[in-house]
Amino acid sequence: MSDPDELADSSAPLIEHLAELRTRLIRAAIAFVIAMVICFMVWNPIFNFLTRPLCTALANHGQPDCGLVLIKLQEGFFVAISISLLGGLALSFPVISYQMWRFVAPGLYRSEKGAFLPFLIASPFMFFLGAAFAYFVITPMAFDFFLGFQQPGTLTGDGKAETSAIMFMGSVQEYLGLTIKFIVAFGLCFQLPVLLTLLGKAGLVSAKGLGAVRKYAVVGILILAAIATPPDVVSQVILFVVVYGLYEVSILLVARVEKQREARLRAEGLWDEDEEDPA
């Protein structure tokens, strides 16, 4: 039977890790709440920034007024909360990632720290790059496509309505949900090189394996483009080209990681010439 003292000693590190995890989670939660409160205080300028693509698209269609309406009484409040949640997460992400790093770092070797830290920095950078691409490129094209279904009303010679007008009177919450969907979807799509390179670093995927499933990746990216973008062929093609380009870049990055690992193992005399790359 196991010695009770040995069991007590083995449980002590686990309790310490749980206490450390609780401390990191509390600090991350406090940072998120503070950032959320700050964003709630300035939600109007943030909302004005998010509506700029819509205002530009409406102006291009000869409609200088880009006002949105509140369909429900409580809709304005929930819009402010949604903006606060999204803005709070973006604003507090550096603190959250730092707390995650401080929790994981003590259990890593120095070489592992050097390998993991670049991915921790690249992940938010690629997310904001994808979000910026969605905001500055995709949303203006999507909104211009949607607004193209409007039509002006016409009158007959005696002043009676001949055709009814179709005019945009958007809901604040509906518009915000659509815009956030674009931003988050493209931000996540731009994580592809980071994810695949990290898996390659761990030896779970290889450049050869990624190249072998390229045709399946193309089908998956096409499905993703159809889901994440509106029924606008131009937007879908742009998303497909961008994500597929990121997939090809990921193959090159994984191949580079494999060469670096091979060079290191050769220098240490541990490389096996018969070793096969993982699929």
C-alpha cells in the first residue's frame, strides 16, 4: 500500500497549481471586467466606428442618412452590452494572454518557452489582421451588395403610386450582430497559419501531409466561404483566395519548422534517416 505521507506530498504540487490557476483566472477576470466597463462608458464612439462601412455604402447609393432604428425597447441596452463584451475582450486580451503565459511558462523548458512565445504573440496579431481585413474590405462590399436590392418608388401621372419603394431601415442589433459575425469569423480564419504551424512544431502534422489533403482543404474552405460571407460571389471568392493563401503559407511554415527540427536533431546526433514525417 502507498504511504500516506507520499500521497500527501504528491497532492501538494497539485494544490499549488490549482491555487496558481485560480489566481491567474481571477486576475484575467478582473482585467476583463475593467476593460468591459471602460468600453461600456464609450460604447457610442465604438458603435459609430462599426457603422462607418454602412454609412459609406449608403452614401454611395445616394442616401446620406445612415440612421438605424431600435425595434425593441431594450435593444439599445443590449447593443451597448454586446459592444462592451467584444471591446472588453479585445482590450483585456494582452492581460489574459500574459496571465496564461505566466501559468504555463514555469512548466516549460527554456527551448519550449522560446518556441511557444512567438505563437502567443502571433495569434492576436493575426486575429486583428483578419478583423481589419473584414472591416475595411469585406463589410463594405457585403453592405453594398445588400443595399443593391433597394428600389425607389415611382408615381403615375396622376400622383398615384405605381411601384412601391424598398428602402433600408436597419435594426441596430441586427446590424451589429452581422458586423461582429464578419469580424470574428475572419479573425478566426486568420488563425490558420498559427494553428497549423504550432501543430507542426509539436509534430502532429507535416508539410507533406498538409499537401496531400490539399483537395479536401479546398472543399472545406469553399464551404467556410459560403457560410461566413453573404450570398455575394465576389466576397466569397475573396475569402476563399485569402484563406487558401493562408493554407499554402502554413505548409511553407510547417516545412520550415521541420527543417529546423531536422537540423537540430542532426547536430545532436539524434536524427534517424529512416524517420517518416507524420501524416
